[in-house]
Amino acid sequence: MPQGGSPETSSKIESFEIRVNEVLPSNGTHKVDYTTNFISTKVNHTITEMTLNLTSKTPRLYCLTLEVKDIADNVRQCRRFVLIDTTTFIETVPDQHIQFTSASPDTDFTWQTHHNDICISWKDHFFNKFYLDNQLFNGIEADPHGLIFGSYEQIDGELPVSGTPNVHGIVKYLVSLSLNDGPVIHENETSNLLNQTFCKSLSIKDGETYIFSIRPVDIVGNTYFESQTLFIDQSVPQIANIWLEKDGYDKLFVHDSTDLSNMQMTFDAFDQHSGLLKIHWRFGIADTSTELISEHLSVGMIKNVS
């Protein structure tokens, strides 16, 4: 009954009609196939609820159009979109790794050698294969008759007519972290879905270990869980007690060329947070800055902080 009207003069609702049509996938904006109705049901004004049995062996996007007709033969239409998917799941690409972009590439992105923000990236690592191959969420053409607009069109929700932002079917990423095998810190949704990155400002210290967990969620609620570990060490290795040694005597400095051939150089080297990977040494003539030998020595054991 319109504003200012009365029950006596209003024409009242006569019937409701539901029609279900498939949204045809394409590489661009999708069209609704109005030539074939999967369901077409008409009921009188006393029926205000309906159960629709929509099933499919493969994912399908449907358009539901509700048409309301009054006794005076006036008609209003609205439509909503429904995705049917009971088969797909999230997978990962082994060659597209999760990695800490703030960490050192020389350590395969596992050690961060500064105390700035920790940043992690999972570019194209997670995907739902069906939605990777079938771009169902690009957006849908407007009603061809121009009768459905404004709130009568699906302009919000998970499947708006304008399209659903997604990355290969994934609509959000949730990130959590823990410090030194401690409790998991609250899970946060990334602010920019398409970037597939997350940066966190933390008060980090040398010797700490962070575990970041990424949980993607796709359009139908499927999820996946994967973690990556980051070690923190900004401090440089320490070298101490460098001596020349001969016949059990150390701390030798002055000697002739004959003695030098029978001496050993000894030293202490360590890194309390990450351990040593290799020792690089050079031997030469100081007066002329001439390098005679340059080699490196691998360390047998690497200490990982856990």
C-alpha cells in the first residue's frame, strides 16, 4: 500500500514468480542465459517462502529472478545470484613459494638481518583450480530490459553484479603469528587481497624465531593452512684471540720467514644467534697490499636458534 493510500484502494499483491537461469562464464563480463529456465515457479500471494532444489556436479552460478505482480497487473522484478559448489578445494603451487621478502636472499629468505618490519609474500601460491580456469566472478551484465536497478539488483553481498574481487577463487587471506613457539597471536585479515603480502611492525630482537601462518579462504568457504619460519639476527659474527702459534707457544708476533712456514694461525670465531656458515681468510704482504692466497673454510655445524 503506497504512502497516503488505504487498504480499500490498494490493488494488493496477486502472485509471485521465481525463475532460475544460469550465468554463462566468459573471459569478460558474464551474461545471464534467459533462454532456458532451470526452475520457473509461480505461486499466489499467500505463499511468501519457497525452497529451491539447486544441485550441480560442477560449480555453477545461477541468477534468481523474483517477479511480483499486483491485481492491477503492475510488475516489479528483482534478482539475486547464488553459487552452487560442493566439489572444489584450495591447492598450492610448489614452485611459487611463501617467503619472507624482508629476509636475506642469501639465506633462502629464512634469516632477517635487520630489525625493521617483517614482510611475507605468497604470490600465486594458493589457488582453487576451477576458479583459476573459470573466471566466474568478473561481473554480470545489467538486466537486458532495464527493469532491475538500485536495491532490486544485487549490488552488495558476496556475489554483487559488479563482480567479486578474488585471487584464483580466494576472497581473503588470514595471517597469524607466534614467537619462539609461544601462543598464536590473533589472526588478522590482510588489508589488500590482491597484493598477497603482509607486513608487520614488531619489536624484534636477535635470537627470536617467528612462525607466520597463512590461511586463504575461497568464495565457498574452503580453507587451507601453511606456515613459514623466520629467524632474527642483526648482530655480526665475533672474532677474537687471533695469534700465530709455534711449538706450543702462542701470541707470537715477531719472527723471520723461516719460522713463518712452520707456524699456525689460531683464532676464536662465533655468532651466538645464528652460528657460523663459513670462514673466509686472506694471506698477503701488508706493505704492498699484495694478496697471495684467498680461501674459505666451511664450518661443520650450523647452530639454528629454536
